[in-house]
Amino acid sequence: MKRFGWRVLVFITIFVAGFSIGLHSPINEIFRGGRFHLTKVLFQAESKTIVSPVAEHDLPEIFSHSLTTTNANKLSKSLELEELKTVPPEIFPVGWYDTIRHPQTPAKVSGEGINILMPYITGDLSDERVFRYLDAAEEAGVKVLLEVRRSLVESGNNLGVQNFVNTFKNHPAIFGWHLYDEPDHKKFSPSILKQLYNSIKSVDSLHPVAIVFAWYTGMVKYRDAMDIFMFDYYPCKYDLPEFGGFSGNRFQQFLQRASSYGSSEEAFWFVMQGFGEKSDGTPQANRRLPTVAEARYMFYTAITTPVDGLFFWTHYRTQQSWIDSTLTPLIKEFYENFTAISNRVQVGKISSDREDIQVNLYQDLDTEDYLIVAIHHGEDTITSEIRLSQEILGNFATKLGNYLSLYPIKNQNFIDVFEPYAVHLYKIDSSNSR
């Protein structure tokens, strides 16, 4: 398979380097659904006591709980933003589109959970400007999926593309190459991109090549020109109400169909909407920034599809207030639960009494605790019974969030209320099993 070479080299490089960004355990290579994943990552825990108030709905068996410092560590429940830990993009990329004209971006986003950037190179910018961005990324500890100069790609300049790759391929910040953006939408020649892909590989067989698509059906014609299949979809329109772009379960269906067009030969990365209104409140391309609930729904629907990486379009069109209030807390929560989510989904051990509630069960192999990701793919407020198999032992399920709510498990079931398109994360503490 064409992608194995660069991933093996990346794995060896990370292991030898000792994971300088704060990882503390060996990494084991596994495959899930034919796609490449790395797991067993440990994070530094924060120490604090958290007091949970009573949940604000009327299910009688939900009660508040005061947690000891030890339990708070184990449940990983701080959503404060200092000391945000990340994983390397070789394990799971979380990144922004950007422009090469903004070398200040890497330092800004590195403290917000971002581990990779994909800057556009537009106009006739010098190599010096590109190196300036790469140097800034290296200093910030962020990798770069570098766009190959668009003028070289669109003119089919094989020699020019090779010279471009040779110029930058040895820079420590380079993760790989962004060959082209939405060729299906622009009706760009598949044969030209295949030739350019081969030209890149002739001088750099170690770094992956990515192409981004606006329509998943179009990617098949370009399959021989990429190692990473990226798909973008921006459903939050300015003239639609909250969740208006999700009706009919279209968002989940789009992602599932896009994923089905990929194969074990390509990693599958989703590009999520991260833009909308300008600072003056006027929309860009009839889009508005996703609400907290919309962003959470899109993020975890993608994670459970599953995808191999997440990007956001685009940093120079977003607002910092949205990053601070919506995106960074979401990324932090994901990292706090990554040791479980990165493991294989536990099949056949959990279910819901409703078809519009998706439940995924994961287990942290170090603590043996379980994590449940429950997603409501519907626009009504509903009550659902979550059912666990007999081997899942625990006295209660703890719903994670700004406050911790505990749900007693009786007869291997517990009940919760779901708002429209809500995502709930629960942990089952194996040490408190019956």
C-alpha cells in the first residue's frame, strides 16, 4: 500500500524523539476499519476538586456529586484552557486552513489544541516567505501540510513541482503536501494530478499527498493522485436557523457516504466549518459560525464516523471569540478522552431504545474505564434508554460537561434526556463496579 512508507518513518521518528509534547507511554499501531490509527497515549492529569450541582431536568434518579481530587483526575473534567495537551498530527491531526501570509498563526493556534496547519500559497510569494511560515511552525511545535504552488499545479509543471518539493521537503515542520483544493468542483484534470503526484513521489516518497473534495463522489477519479482524502462540508448557513442544515439526518449521511468512497489506501480527513460572520456581523458566502451545539454535533459525528483527522476552514475568516468559546473547549474535551476514543469501538455491547440515538462504546485500556459517546440525530427533545451488555460493570454513568451528573445504572440500563442534535459523553468507572 502506497501510504505505509511515510507512516512507518513518521512512527519511528516520533518514538525516537520521545514525544516532547508531553506524551508518556509507548504507542501501539493498530488498524480500525482498514484505516491507520495509533493508540495508547497518556496525558498529564490536572488535580482539583469539582462540585456538581443538580442537573437541570426532572429525571428523578439523577443526583449531584462532590468529587474528590483523585476522582476528578480520573474523570478528566477540567474544561479550563491552560496547559492544553495535544497529540502529534501523525496520530490524529487537528488543524486549520490558513494563508502563508500569516506567519503569526502557528504561535497563536499551538496553545488552542491545533497540531497542524494547511496554508494556501497564493500569488507570487517568494520561497523566503514560505520558509518564514515553516520556521514559525517549527518553533511553535506545529506541523504543516504545505500547498504546492497553485500556479505550478494548474500549469501541469512536473519539473517545477519537483523543484518546489525539493526546496522544502527537509524542513522539520513539513508533514506533507496539499496538492489541490476541490478539483472535482473545478473540473481539473485527474490525469494531470496523477502525473504531478508521481512527480512528487519521485523526489519525496516519505511525505503524504492530500487532495480536498467538495463532492465525495468525485474523488474516485483522483484516487491514484493522493494518500489523504479530505472532504469539506459547511452546512451552517446564515439564512437557516440553528440545526437547519442538519435536517433529515443529512450531515451524518453525507459523512458516512463520503467515508464509504474512501478505502484502506487513503486516510480520510473531514474539513469542518469554522467560518461565518465577519466581525461586523455580515455573512461570508451566506454562512454563519456554528453554535456551540452545532459544532459539537459536527465534531463528534465526524469522530464516530470515524475520520482519521479534522480540519477547520479557515483561520483567516473565523473569529477569535468563536475559537475561545466554542472550538478550543471542544478540542480540549476530545483530547481528555482520546485514550479511550483512539481504541477500537466496542461492538455489540451497547444500544439505545431509539433509532435516532447513536451510541458508541470505547474503553481506556490503561484504566479499563468505559467511555460512551451518544449522539442524537434528531430535531426533537426526547428521552432515551441506554442499554449495556452484562459484561459492562459499573454503578453509575457519569455525564461529562461543565458539571458532572451521575446516572445510576439499574438492570444494565440508564435513562437521559437529549435536546435536538445533542452529544453526551459518559464515563463508567470500572473501579466502582458492583
